[in-house]
Amino acid sequence: MTSIHAAAVPGSRSAELFARGREVLVDGVSSPSRGPLNFRPHPIFMARGAGAEIIDADGTSYVDLMLAYGALIHGHAHPELVAELQEAAGRGALFATASEVEVEVAERICAMVDCAEKVSFASTGTEAAMAALRLVRGFTGRRTIVKFEGHYHGWADAYSVSSNPLPPGAYGHPNDPIPVPDTSGVTPGALRDTLVLPWNDADRLEALLKARAGDIAAVVTEPVMANMGVIPPAEGFLQAVRELTTRYGVLLYIDETVTGFRLGAGGAQERYGVTADVTSFGKGLGAGLPVAALAGRSDIMAALSGGRILHYGTQNANPLLLSVVRRSLDLLTADDGRAFTRLDQLADRLVAGLRDGIARAGVPALVQSAGAMLQVYFLRRGHESVESIGGARDFGAHVDLDRFNRFAHLMFAEGVYLSPSPALHSVLSTVHTEAHVDRIVAAAGRAFAQLADERR
């Protein structure tokens, strides 16, 4: 196996697998973000993972900063989770009946998350977000929702608008945003009841609620914008959203698919001091397995009772998977949540090291973070004075997409794996160490220096 210190270049085995994949899979892969859209000359095919490292089909090892897009809060093949999965598999994979473990995991979620009074399990973040949409509409008797530019809530039709990076001007004037469908195949009717606003702008949200509150079921937001890197909420913004939705009688749905069980035991809501009416979880909740959840106030969640608002699913509360979730949550909450304290410390070390490397190389770039989530933003020529990326419009105007992709490929060669798209982000897990962070910083320093030379 190639040492992590050695050059890691996608090898012949990945090339062979990609050629085979293109014969039977769309783009040769199973999701566009994994394919030729972002990787040159072909994706790196992975064979296995161990702890904080991932090993490709040629046996090359990388420190993993992508971690299945943030799902692997405990890294790869954590021994305690593997043992739990093996033991649970011996009891049966699926019953589609009530089980004790679903009660236990729901109890843990309710104890950890302030707004969670009742829970309903699902399999994916997209599915939980779809259930949340139906729930807020069914509970309020209103059809319209408000979502923010650049926020991603899964690929359901009603959410598939203004989620992706767009060039300057494509979003329209901030006072009159242009809803931009994310994809073909979405009908105008599916998007008719979705209103779009710039994020981090409480004044425009207030103006909309004042004019349309009686039509709006919910405002839906990520607590940290995670579909354009890492864009934290402006100071006081989430609190303003909470106050405005309460004042105008509109539900607040906070989608914690990315941030839940990653930014703290109570998620981003705990970190930023805001309480949703409805929330959803995915990724970190499942610790690498397809488990998601919808949770919220008892009176709202009661609308699901008896199937009055439908949320069915054969795989809901799969006992095999929930056994692993139960153990994962135990690990996260042990020693008064020490895991999150340590994650923050590692992230601070990594962010400081990256910023130092940027300054040393003199490359125009920013690092933004929220807990163990972070992203490097390379700035376009003429935009070097930009100090922060505050929303989708800033991202489209200032961020050099190609430069980041080049950086990611340089990091692959240094033995560090991260998403090559600047619209995604890097994360740390509970099994990363200071040594891993220092390796990443050293690798990034060399990559920054090469990018600075190429820019001259």
C-alpha cells in the first residue's frame, strides 16, 4: 500500500473501472458529483476505508476530508459500529414491525435536540425533507414555502429551485429574485408554491412575510449554508428568522441533514441558539448508513398520526441500522459530549493552518468554517479584496471554481481526498488526529505554493 506521504495519483485500476462503468452506468458513476463533472481525467474508485483514511482501487491511501459528504461522523469502519452492525445482522435485517430500538433512538434524539418532541424515521435526507414539506403544508392548510438561494434540501421537485451555483446576475435583483429550476423534468406547477429569497437578509424576509404570511406554510433553511461550501449565518440572522416566523404565524423548518449530530449534540440549533418548529436529519445521524429522521413539536408531528398526513415506508426505522445509530449517538454523547469539543479543536487547528498556508503562498483565498465543516474559497482575479462569502450571490460573483478543482487534484497527489467541487465542503471526524491535520496542512501548503506559481 502506498504511504500517505507518497504521491497519490489515480492509477490504472480506476481508469479501467471507469471505462467499464461508462458501459453500464450514467457517466460511469451513480451520482453526477462523483463523475467527470468534477474529476480529471476520471474519478478515483475507492475500495475500502479505515479510520480517517480511504484506500483506492490501486491501494493508494488518502486522509479523507470528504467522509461520504459528511455522513461518516466516526470515520470508516469504526470498530464499535462494525461490531454493533454484525451483532444486529444476526437478529435479522428488517421486520417492518415496531421494535424496541426505534423507541430508544427516538428517546435519544428527543433528549439531544431541543425542538424534538416527537420523531418519525426515514431512510434519506431527501425523503425526510419531502415528508417535512408535506407535513408543514398539511398542518397549516397552506401550500407556499419560502426557501433561500443556494440551499439544498434534496432533489424533490418543490425544492429544486435556485439551489446550485449560478453566474452573477442569474438570480435577478435581490428585491425580485428569479426562481431558477435546478433541473429539467420539474414542472412549473411543482415550483409554483416555492418562493425564493437571498439568505442572510432578514429585512427582505420580513417584507415577504408581511405581504404573504397568510399564504405561507413554512420558511425552510439550512442553519449553515452547505451547498456552496460553508457559509455560516450572519450574526443574529437565525434568531431574526425565528422571531419573524413566530410573529407572522409561519412555521420554521430547519433542515439539519448536513449539520445534525455534527456541529453539536443538539445540532446547529444548539450551536446557534435557535429552536425550529420542525427539523430533519440525515448524513451524520446514520453514521454512514441510510437513516434519516423528521422531528418537531408534538402538535405538529401529531398530524402524521394514523396516516392523516402520509409518511409511509417499509424501511422506516430499520432495526438493523438503528442499532448502529444508537451506538453512534452513545459515542457522541459520552463524557458530556467531549467528541464535539475535540472536533472543534481539530477544526480550529486545521483552519489556522490553512490560513497560514494561504498567507505564506500569497494566493488569494479564504477559509470559512462552522465547527468541523470548512471550505477554501479561491477568489477570482479582481476580487482579491473580498473578505467573506455571505450567500449564493457572493459565491457566483467571487469564487474561482476551476482554481478550487485544480487545488483538489493537487491534494489528491499529496494523499488527501476531498470533494473537487467548491460548492461542497470538507469535514473532520471523531477519528481524525492532530497528526492527520498537520499532514493536511503541509499538503495544502505545497498545493497553495504551486497554485501561486501557476497564477503568476
